[in-house]
Amino acid sequence: MSLWHGTAKSPAGLVYFVFDESDQQLISARFDPRDIEGPARKSSPIHEAFAQYNDGALDAFDGVDVPDAKSAFNVNVYTAMRQIPPGSVQTYGELAARSGYSRAARAVGTACGRNEIVIVIPCHRVVASNGVGGYGYGVDTKVKLLVHEGAEGY
DNA sequence: CGTGCTGTACTGA
DNA sequence: TCAGTACAGCACG
């Protein structure tokens, strides 16, 4: 493990992220500085990806690798989640079905809430069937990201 | 409409 | 085990 961290602006505020140079994976990305590890860096491909995303290249994180989730359920859910195109949203129930667990909407909500890599794993694109749903850093944060991506109705 | 109950799948203690 | 979830659907009033 060879960790370093950095910060980057996003449409919803400053993001603090940790990167593992050994296996080229983004370990975490959060809207608060909790669990920061390693020395700071000012520039990197991750910094660049955020800059491009802010500029409107909404698919800038497609090439960013992340660690495998701890359980098969989470792997399936996060994989399906990253396939939601920018600018569109999916309900917790739809995402559950696409992940292979047709009635696990609530469990998907739990998995989203535990997501450690905001924006790159786009939990903000998962909404409730009757509204925007919740978000770990506040619904306003979620809405800012959706507006930036051009999702309709937010 | 809104509120509340219940089914459901997964997690962490 | 068991309680706790960033849900969904339906029954009531």
C-alpha cells in the first residue's frame, strides 16, 4: 500500500480523496476530510478527472479504478450503479432489479449509504420512487450533483 | 392526497 | 440472532 491524498473541487463542494499508488485504485472520496491518509498531492490523474467533470466531461471517471466491494451484493450493486449514464437517474428498486435482487430496494439504500467513493460511484444518481430520496451528505448535495449533470426535474 | 404498516434483503454488533 | 436502513407498495381515512 502506497497511499497519498488530495482534494478537488466539485459542483457540490470540496472532495477529499485517497489514492493507492500500488494498485492504482481510488480508495475513498468524501465531502469531508475524515479518514485522510498519506501525504498530500496537488496534481494527479484524479485531480484532472475532477477538473474535467467540473468542465462538463461527465464521464471523466469512467477510467478510474476502485477496490472491490466487500460482499458480492455490494459488488453487483456498485457495478450496476456505475452503468447509470450521467444526467439520468434510477430508482433504488430499479437498481436492485438490475443488480439481480428484484426486491432489495432497501438493501440498495443501505449499500449507497455506505459508499466511500462519492461521484465516482454515483450514488447520487439513485433516487426514491416518490422523490429524490436521501443522501449521506444531505439532499442538497445530491441535488447539486444531479443539476450539474443535467438530470431533469431537480 | 397523506400517514402508517408491512414485506423485503442485507449489515454490523 | 436482532435491530437498523439513503425503499416500495398498499391499505386506510
